[in-house]
Amino acid sequence: MSPLFQWSIFVAMAGFLFGFDTAVISGADRPVQALWGLSDLQHGLFIMSMALWGTVLGAIFGSYPADRLGRRATLMVIGVLYLVSALGSALATAPFWFSFFRLIGGFGVGMSSVAAPAYISEIAPAERRGNLVALYQFNVVFGIFMAYVSNAIFGTLLGADAWRWMLGIEVVPALIYTLALLKVPESPRWLILARGDTRTAADTLRKIDAHGDIDTQIEEIQAADREDDKTQSRFFSRRLRLPITLAFLIAFFNQFTGINFVLYYAPRILESAELGASAALLSTAGIGLIMVLFTLLGMALIDRLGRRTLLLIGSVGYIVSLAIISHAFFTENLGGVLIPLQLCLFVAAHGISQGTVIWVYISEIFPNRERARGQSLGSFTHWFFAAVITLVTPWVLGVFNGGPVFAFFSVMMVLQVVFVLFFMPETKGVSLEALQRKLAPAARRE
């Protein structure tokens, strides 16, 4: 295994913990609400969405340690946050403590969605960048799948208190991830730009490509930084208007696919489609497996077909599956295999498109100096809307059936097609420094 691939795998394990932490709460949804006698609004606010509010905070502040302490040190902190959150959530004796420890885990998720894609993007050559950064997203969906499998196993074997084991088992991958980071070097671009340490950066670059022209690579990084320095623009400036808008919109549409609505409430949705509770819990594992397989397909295609093509393919799958599910609820065509099959089509569309593309794309479109802050903006947008959707879902499902909800998400995916066709530039196979000159040219001083 090459050092480049090994480091990318180790860092991408942050995505596994991200996915596991995001989906594992679905198994605790009903048991925790019943245990503490919470209303739908209390349950949505303090239990189901609390990790997402932590994620919003982690996304906002994740760029600061990533820029000041370095990508590697930030990733280590993330591992500790996951450890603490898993133990605390599993042992919680009251809603306050459960919410507190879920908040800590969410903070780790938010920070990981800033630091991990930024790190992999900065060590990867242009022709492999999409595939390697997509390892992070693959680990996200693999973590989701393993959370569903774990929930199904513990739910079958342990009964009422199974949710504590569902949450607590996350300690194991969190510890493995944290120890694996000891073998990962710091990002060479961060070393050059933040520390001026070209010697250590050159050593790392040689391990990545023993036959590459290391001096030329370092000079290109420094030249792009000098151009950046001439501009001296603020982050929210005219110069960065295009990458900021692109990051916001791709993250916005990612959540308005309805993906977190489905992941967090899959058992509840399937029960409302008149599947039994056990069948609903087991069906979520199948949904997770479909997402894993199609994310692998997306990884294989992202550097061949490009980011825009994958989003267009996925948009068709989203629109068809969401419209059919909505129609099934409106016509009360429930109880069969139609809705589970369409949910599988939905997560397949997500895996091959938004699920593969989002973190790759956001990590590419910002200048080197602004990458962590740009990743933070995209991550904040993603998690803010995820938190809002998760917060209101128990109330929405109490007022409406699935018909209007899935119809709304289907319409949003029509708007995503418009965004991709008329606004989104392709980034496939272009170096980070070339993308900086194209999307955020240092043509004027602000």
C-alpha cells in the first residue's frame, strides 16, 4: 500500500465515525423518547438534533484549529471527542447528559468534515484527488451501514437497553482511528504556508511521489500563495464570491435531498409505511448497504465522468424515487415493497452523486489559504440545514404523512438540476493552484 493511499485511508476513518455517529441515533429514537417521556418537540430538540447542533458549532470553529494547530493535530482532537461522546451517551442517566455528550460528538463530526477532506485534498495529485477525497465519503456511508447493522444486532439480542450498546460500541473505531493517526504526517501545503517548513514538506511530498519534481511543486504552492498575498482580501469578499456561492449551494442541496431526514428517521418512516418495527430496523441495514455500494461506484467514476455528471445522474434518481414515495403516501399504497425499494433507489442516487461529490468539490474550489475556512462554510451550511430538518421532523411527521414531505424534497431536486446545468463549473483533473487562479483570481486588492 502506498503512503499516499495509507494516509488517506487513516484520515478518511474520521468519515466512518462521522457516519456511524450520524446514523446510530436512529436505533435510539423511539426507546429514548419512551424512556424519558419526551414530547415530539422535546425529542427532536434535545435528543435527535442535538448532535447536529454540535456539528454546526464544529463546522463553524473547525477551521481555526485546522489552520493554527495543523490538520493532523485537529484530526487527533476529533478522535478524542468521539471517544468521550460514545461513552457519555451510552452511560447517560438523564436527557441533559445524553444531549450534552451527543453535542460533543456532533462537534467532532463538524470538525472532521472540515479537517479530513482538506487534508486529503492537499496531499492528493490532481488526477486522483476526487477518488481519494471520496474515500472520506465512502467511510461516511460505510459508517452509516455499520451503524444500521450494529443497531439491528443489538436490537435483536438485547431488547429495551440495546440503545446504550448501540451508542457505546463507537468507542472501538474511535480508538483505532486515533491511534492510526500517529502514522500520518502533517499536510505539506499547511507546513509550507503556515510554518514555512519546506524541508519537512519536501520529505512528505517525496513519499507521495518519489519521481516527482518536488522543487517545482513547492514553488507552485508558494507562487499561488504570493498571488493570494497580493490580494489581501477578506474571506467574504468579491474575489471569493464564486467559490462561496458554490460551496453554499452544493451543501444546501445536499440536505434538501432529504438524506438526513431518511437516515435519522428510516425506521419510523418504514413503520409508517406499515412495516413492522423489526422489519423496519432490518430494512435500514439494507438501505445502508445500497448506499455503500453506490458510493463505491461514485468513487470509481468521479475522476472519469466528473463532478457535474454524477450530480446530474443522481438528480434523476432523487426526483423519480422521491416522487414515487410521495405518491404512495398520498394514495395510501402502503404495506408492500414499493417504499423500501424506492428508498433504496433514493440512497443509491445519493451515494453515486451528492454523497460522493460534496466534500470533494468543496475541498477543491477555495484557495490554499482559505481552504479550511471554505470547508468550514460548506460544512456549516450542510449541518445547519441538517439540524433544522432533524429538529422539525418529529413534529412534521406528527402533522403530515410522508406525501407532502417527499414531494417537497423532489421539487428541491429539480432546482438542483438547474444549479448543476447552469451554474456549477467542473473541477475534474485540475490542480488546486490552477483552480485557485480560475475561481478566485488575485486580480485586485480589496
